[in-house]
Amino acid sequence: MKTLNKQTGFSLLEVMIAIAILATSLVVLLNFQSTAVLSSGRAQSLSVATLLARHQMAQLIIQLEENMVKQGLPEDKTEAGDFSEIGYPDYRWEMAVRKVEVPAPPLPEEAGGDLVNKIVENITEQISRATRELLLTVIWKELEEDQSISVVTHLVDLKSNKFGGVSK
């Protein structure tokens, strides 16, 4: 009887190739996992910042509307603070109220001349006097860099005597 000398098992080269494929696959999977963790953290920070911006915007609008009743619209005003009183000391806010300048639209010359231009200028001036822009920015640190979101709204005071001295 003849015996065949067959070797069973893997050669060193085959084992090395398998380990290289496994290592490459693990590096790719780890990269995907770290990207997912970073994206999840960013999404959570943005969600918190959005909710804090809504909260602070509501507080500021209530405060400004109460002051409008007493003193009218503010001219330019800035404030800043943080959210430590509601449990988010890593987030801060900055607010700016500014007068809105509404430019008069260009009118064609055949629109009526000086009278129409004066009326349009008067209307845009009245709108500018009765309107304020409220810009709120929420800022936080993420990966040692400042991140922020901004929200803008407008306040209009129609109850004051700002419309040509006519009381409503």
C-alpha cells in the first residue's frame, strides 16, 4: 500500500493574508463607528441648542413686549447670559435688538412723481420706526470649538403713536 503524504492546515502566507483582511475590515468598521458616535453627539447638541433657543426666545419676547407697553420699542440693545439656571451651563446665549431699516423701493418715473415717492418714503419710515429685529444666538463648545445656532424674529409695535402721531 502506498501512503500519500498530504499536509493539512494553512500555510503561513494564508494566515498572514487572512489577518491582513481582518485588520483592514476592523479599521473600517471602527471608523464607521466613531463617525456615528460623533454624528450622534452633534445631533444631540443641536437638539439641546434648538430647545434652549426656543425657550430663551420666548422669554425675551415676553420681556420685550412687557417693556413695549411701558416704554415702547427699544432702540439698539444687546444682552448675554447662560443656561446654568436650567441645568445647561455649557450653553450660553447672546441677544441683539436692532432697528430695522426698510429701504424705499425704487419707483418708475411714471408712477406719480414726487407725491407717490413721498408717500412711499413715509410708509417705509413708519415701518422702520415700528419694527425691531431680535437676533438670538445660542453658543456651545464642541471638540474645543465654538458651535452656534441663530434665530431671528421681528417685533412690531402697532399700538404706539409711531404712525404719524395718530393714536389707535
